[in-house]
Amino acid sequence: MVPHLTTALTGPLLELEKQFLDRASEIEKWFRIQWQDHLPPFYGSTDLRNSGFKLAPVDLNLFPGGFNNLNDAFMPLCVQAAQAAIERICPDASKLLLVPENHTRNQFYLQNVAKLVSILRLTGLDVRIGSLLPDVTAPTVLELDNGARLTLEPLRREGGRLGLEGFDPCAVLLNNDLSGGVPAALQGLDEQWVIPPLHAGWHFRRKSRHAEAYDRVAREFAATIGIDPWHINPEFGVCGQINFQERTGEECLAHQVDTLLTRIRAKYKEYGIADEPFVVVKADAGTYGMGVMTVKDASEVVGLNRRQRNKMAVVKEGLEVHEVIIQEGVHTFETVDGAVAEPVVYMMDHYVVGGFYRVHTERGRDENLNAPGMLFKPLAFETCCTLPDSAQGPDAPPNRFYAYGVVARLALLAASVEIEETEPAADALAV
Amino acid sequence: MVPHLTTALTGPLLELEKQFLDRASEIEKWFRIQWQDHLPPFYGSTDLRNSGFKLAPVDLNLFPGGFNNLNDAFMPLCVQAAQAAIERICPDASKLLLVPENHTRNQFYLQNVAKLVSILRLTGLDVRIGSLLPDVTAPTVLELDNGARLTLEPLRREGGRLGLEGFDPCAVLLNNDLSGGVPAALQGLDEQWVIPPLHAGWHFRRKSRHAEAYDRVAREFAATIGIDPWHINPEFGVCGQINFQERTGEECLAHQVDTLLTRIRAKYKEYGIADEPFVVVKADAGTYGMGVMTVKDASEVVGLNRRQRNKMAVVKEGLEVHEVIIQEGVHTFETVDGAVAEPVVYMMDHYVVGGFYRVHTERGRDENLNAPGMLFKPLAFETCCTLPDSAQGPDAPPNRFYAYGVVARLALLAASVEIEETEPAADALAV
């Protein structure tokens, strides 16, 4: 059973939620038309922040790793949406190879893989797991804490195809974000569907390109339903040539931070918001919440000490940070029993299939809740995101979850646009 | 809460269910490919009969009237599937006009309409209800026993468009089976989507054409997964020129009944089935369980008495019966507390969205459970039909419901084929 999130739902009543509720028909029609022009990603998840005056995505993950955190009641929704995703991308597939991250001890992640495998199997796919780990040289069974079991198998590359011993799949689904680059085994698979496309990996993706696409999507959406896009759209800036260890690029960073804070202060004034503005400095490529800094004044990014520089200089898999995005910080005013909660919305194809709260007892409202070693408590959404109820207030759980689903889908749509626009020419020729 | 259907699930263990479970990947792939070639109906429901040795559809309804009987837990599935249906058929629709049956007192039916409206509204459509009843001359509010309310409004025809006062919809969804023919208001709507197409109405549809399409679908499916199609396919015959009141055509009917019973007896012998075979004689056009007769020997259809003739001669809306289908009877061996239970599976687009049992305490295993004035107790499926669980026996509820979903989808696919093949030439030109 899922506890009631009453404490999380007593935040300031959002005019935004009411707008979403009142304009639900237009919103859904708008999305329908958008999805005719843009191919939805196979799957994705959005981290949202809700400050009461702003409901905005702060991350869009194209390799979602928390399917295990979803409410089991959402399983049929996941299966149905996965069927739609497969029909859209690889309808003739019957065998699918799943390539996960190289974690063999992270129980949470492995349970995510197990859940994902079971969802895909329920669509009728024959699913097996191929590991990029060099020490997986024979089928390796992992018994998970929750009773599930996973078999990792060594990959076999033959010409333009990737498979396993005795398993020649039609499609390769990545649940590995490619932060460390594209492994040789995954390069040039021109005879198979690779989902998502390789250029959606973090070796190539940039948060700023996503933010730029989101900015356009959010503006168009806001114009359609008649809201100020600022309510759903975090401001951002980019510094493209920074070297934390060598202390170059600090001026650019300080300048961008200052510009952004000035713009945010003006908006806070316009809307009578008394909170203190802040920005978040993040590595432009990379994930896992590494290389992230909360900043309230430009002076904080000048003359970083060694510890701070080390923290910012490298992200997952030792990737060096030379480009950063400076993003408007969005306070989290949702709490569960006094702990800060950040909603995460899960999508397959263009359908919202569920979500959960990342609840962290030791972090503040202006801090990143997705941090290395972070011990968050997942709290599955108790209802789904597709049943708004106009008979209830805009803040009632089904309506708040609907609003989450709307903003999460905007971020997903931005990811579609981003993937289209960043498709390398070589891939374009191969298609 | 939904009671456990334990009594219904203790029937003979079906080899068939095991086959479906073992071959689920192939089955789902097969369906995926079929749905690429055939447009799924917007919605549909299938009445199934399960004799333990045969699991077969006995009716496929293109205007399903029992959405109110579904488990509320399936609402998100319905909404998601309805979104898919709208995207496929009328993606640019924002206003939808629902035209229901002309019932104003049948609470069960009206609750179905209310449920359907709420599902469609949750996809973001602006939905209103237009009544074909001549005495609905102003908006008429019906308060339903379950607290829901419906507003019926008079239709307004303007040129090639149908609407309401101040409401010009992009799509017209029929929940009226057109048994009495196509009303003038619905003819020639060449500027709007009409869903399903008019030729799917019972003024035009023939059970025998559906049975013929189902026969082909079932054979192809059976060949794919390696089963005898007889396990899922009821035998049938047709008599095209019958007049019950004038007692013409009785010989044809008797001959067909005899031929069919002989074929069924041979199959019963082949499979060592001790039950007594029977056939069901039905009006080839028409629904609502009118004009239906259970027959165990050809002699029973010769020299019908006045009461029997009257029963068979006319169906819903006074339509005269001149064509009948003779269909192999499938015993119902599912029971709930000793009462006979017949599963009904609901689908939107090509997705199974739920189902319920029609439970009837006063009817036998070889009788039609969908009869006029019938008082069945609906019993919503407790789990959905898309989560088979190979860790459980083939007879466990999720697996039995999966098998129901497979056969129901075969009937839905047959309806797609039937609708394609019976499309009138004029419509073909208009498309």
C-alpha cells in the first residue's frame, strides 16, 4: 500500500493546476498533434520540482532506472504503453536484447532492470540481458533482495549484429546511458534497431540542448493555453569552455550566474515571491547527479576550493567537465513528514505510466535530491496521472498528478525534438 | 471489491491456456503484425464461452454497452487505450458527439453511456451526447441511480455535418448499433469522422460474415501457434432465405443443423468429449440476444409452433429475420456459486481494457445468457487480461484472463477484416 501524501499536497494552491484542469481538452489535443510530428522516445523519466509558483522539469532521463519504484497497480499501464512503443519503433521485433548499466551490486538498479524485463516480456517479447562487463564471460545469475533474479550474459558481436550465444535479437534496448562513450560492441549495429538511438547517450547529449528544445516546447505550449511560460520553464545559460582544475572559464560562469539571478529576481518581484532565488550549476553532459552545485550569488563560483573543484571537474565514469549549464533553481515545497520530496514521472512511448516521489530527509528545498550515494526513499504515486477530476480542487491528488504528467510530457516532447535535431548525418544516411 | 471467482476457475485445466502461455511471445508478435495490416475498431466487446475443451467467441459487439460493468481499477487502461484509438482514427478531433441507443430508462445502459463519456473526456475530448429520440427537443438531464448524470441534447444537422446547438464536433461516435437502419440524421456525414463506419451497424452487418472472417483469422492463428483451430473456432452454417411466419426455408435450416451436429459429434469423438453437442440458431443480423434458439437435433427446427416462430421471426426494433446463422454451441463450464458465468471482454483500439462475467442463476450451460429481459449480475474481472504469469498454473486467474484476452482479440481482428471487406463502394470513393 502507498501512504497518503497529504503533507506533500498542502502546498500553495496552484493557479497553474487549475489552468491545466480547465484546459485539459486543449492540452490533450495539442499533445496529440505534437506526437504526430515527433517520434516519442521508447521510454523516459522526468524529475520535476514544484515550488508552488513554478512546476518545472529539472532533468529528462532517456534511460530511466527506477521502474522498480512504480506502484505495481501501474503494471498494466506500463505493459500497454510498452506495446505501443514497440509497435511504433520495432513492430516486427520478437527478440529484444537489453543492455543495462554495468552495476552488479546496486540492488535498486538491478531491481529496476528486473522490472523492466518483466514489463517487456509481458508485451510478448523474448527478452535477454547482455552485459558490457568484461568479466561476464558466461551466463551469470544474480539473485536480488526482492526475490527476483536476473541472468546477465556475455555479448556476442557478429558483423552488424549484436546478440548472445544462441540469441539473435531484432532490437537492442539500452538502459545504459553511455556516459563513458559508445562501447565498440554497440557501434555500427546497422542491422538492428538500437533504442534509443546512440546519440541519445550522455557521451553526446547536452543538457543545454535539451533545455533549449524545452524552452521552445514550453513557449508554444504556454501560448496555446494562455499562461506565462516562466511558470513551467526554468531559465538557463551555458558556459562552453570551462576547466575547473585549471581555473579557466570562471568569469564566464560568474557572469552567467549573475545574469540568470538578475532575471529570476525580476520575475520573483513580478509575482511577489519572497523566496531567495538560486541557480544550479551542472555538467552539461552527464547524469547521476554528479557535478552539481547550488549557487545563490555569482561570487560563490569564483575561487572554488580544491574540494569544490574536484566535485565539479569529473562526473560519472570519469568524464571530464568542460561545459556547464546554469539552470534556474526551483524550490521543492512538497514534503512528506517534513522531508523534501521531488516527483519523478515515468513514461513509455508518449504515455505517462506512473511515478514516484524521491523523499530525502537530509536535504533542503533548494538542493539537488539526486546525489551520489543519496539515500532517498521512493514513494510510489498512489493514483495515475491520467485521471484528472474536475469535481475536486486543483490540488487534489489526481489533479496534481495530472499536472505532473502534463509537464513531464512537455519535457519528453522536448527530448523528441532534441533527438531529431541532434541526429548525426551518418545515422541519417543509414536510416 | 471484486469477489474471487474461484468456482469459475476450477474447470478442466486447459491445454489451450498452457499453449497460449508458452507461446505468448509468438502470439503477441503475430497480433502486432496483424494490426499493422488491419485498422482496429475504435472499441468492441467479445462474449466468450469456455467449455474447458473449447474457448470461443460467440458474439463480437462493435457498440459495446457495458463499460459500467468494468472494474474501476481499469479506468487508466481505458483512458490510455482510448487515447490510442483517437490518435489512430481522428487525431485532430477535439469535440466528439456521442450518439447512444434510444433508451431513456435502462439504468444499466445509461450508466454505460456515462462511463464511456467520462473515459472519453479523460482523453481530453469535449464530449456531448446527441439523442436520436424525436421527443428530446431540448437538453434533457437524466439523473442516474449511481449518482451520475447525463445530458441528452437534440441533434442538429447542417449540410454534411451533425452537431448540437452551439457544438460542431469533428467526430461522431456511435454507441447505437443501427439495428433499425441508418437514421437520416446520420446519413451522408461526409465532413466528419463517423466511428465506427456506418456499415458496421446491424442494419448491414451479418453474423455469418463475421464468422467467416473469424474462421480465417482463427485458422491462421492456430497454424502459427500449432493448435487445432477447432479449440477456438465454432463451426457455423447459414440459411439465407427463411421466413419463420410463412414456414419457408425450414428444410435448409434442418439440413444445416444436421450437418453441423454431425461435424461436431465427430470432433467430440476425436477428443473424447462426452457432452451432448448442440447448435445455436440466431438471426444473422441483429443483437440483444433476440431471435436465438438452442437446438440439439434437426427435428427441433421443423414444424415450430407459433410461439417459437414469433420468437425467431423478429429481432430488435421489429427487424424481420430472413437469414439465420447456425453456430456450434459452446457449453459454459464456468460457474460462480453454482450460477452459469459467461466472460465478456472489453477492448478499445486493439488493447484489452478489462471485462466482466455475465452471471445468470436461471440458465443452463447450453443456453444463451444474453437474452431479452435477462437479469445477469455483472462481475468485473479482478485482474487485467495482459499480465500472464508463467510462474502460476495455466488456470490461475491472470493466465485464464490472458487466454480470454487472446481469443477476444482474435474476434476483434476478425471484425476489422469484416469491416474492411464489407466497406460499400460509395464509402470507398468518399475516403
